[in-house]
Amino acid sequence: MRYHVSHELKQAVGARTLFALREEHVCLQEGLVLDRLDGTVEVIRTNKGLLVRVQVAGRGHGQCARCLTDLDYPVRLQFEEEFLPVADVFTGAPLRIPEGADNFLIGADFVLDLHEPLRQYALMAEPINPLCRPDCRGLCPQCGSDLNAGACRCAPLFDSRWEALRALAARLDPEEE
């Protein structure tokens, strides 16, 4: 996910280059791994640097939020960011980066590294509450057994906070009228 872009930085404003992005396994950070990434990286020369458009699809990995089994989920990322060079491509002289600029940077080696933007966008695309299936029953809160595999032998928990509602329901029982 690193592309040498000195040639692209020497092009006229508006020049476009298309790269393929294919990675079998990418560890973006601990717990954030993507597999079988396939997509495109379009690089467009701007007056300040390079506008980079990325479209990529792959597979993410996680755990079910209810039963903790491992699961895979599809990942589709699409983003556009401007990358600014820290050095002039012709002279190598340092360039001034505007204060407060939140752009990604292209180092003095003129290598465009997509690791950090891909990590950030993958984090935003990660499911908040991933489930192995919509009707996942989760784990028993008493013994920890997987309720998808079958019922456990634990007695049902009695929640005393509902007792007032049970008493009201018993008083309002329509059969007593």
C-alpha cells in the first residue's frame, strides 16, 4: 500500500494515474485485520500535492458481540484525501505545510503510504455491534455457555426490579373481572 509518486508530483495539475491495490492480508492495528483487499487508487495532481481516491473491498474479522464467536464481514471502503509533499520533488528543498492542515503527508522519499488513511476509514466502517447472525442468543450470564448451541441448565434469573409490574399485572388480570 505504498506507491512511489515522484513521477506523479512532476506532472501538470489535473494529470491522473491509476494504481491497483491488491493485498492478501493487512494488519492495520492490533485487532483490525483486513484480508483479500482488491481495489483501485486514483492519483490526481493538484496545485498543492496529490488528490488520492481509493475504492477497495475486502473482508474484515471480528467477534460476535453476543456469543464471542469469530466472524468475517464484508468491507467496502471509498475515500478521497489530499496528500501534501514535505519536500519539493525537483530540488528536495523542504516545503512549508500550512498550520492546522489535517492532510496526510508525502515524505521526502516521495512514497505515498495509504496505511494510515486506510486504518482510519476501516475503523469508521467497522460494525459497532457485529453479530454472527441476527437471532444470536448470546452466552448464558450465569455459566457462560453458548445459548445458540442449546439451553443451559441454569435456573432463570429473577429480577426484583420487575416485581411491582408483575403485581400490577396480577391485579389488572382481565379474568378476575
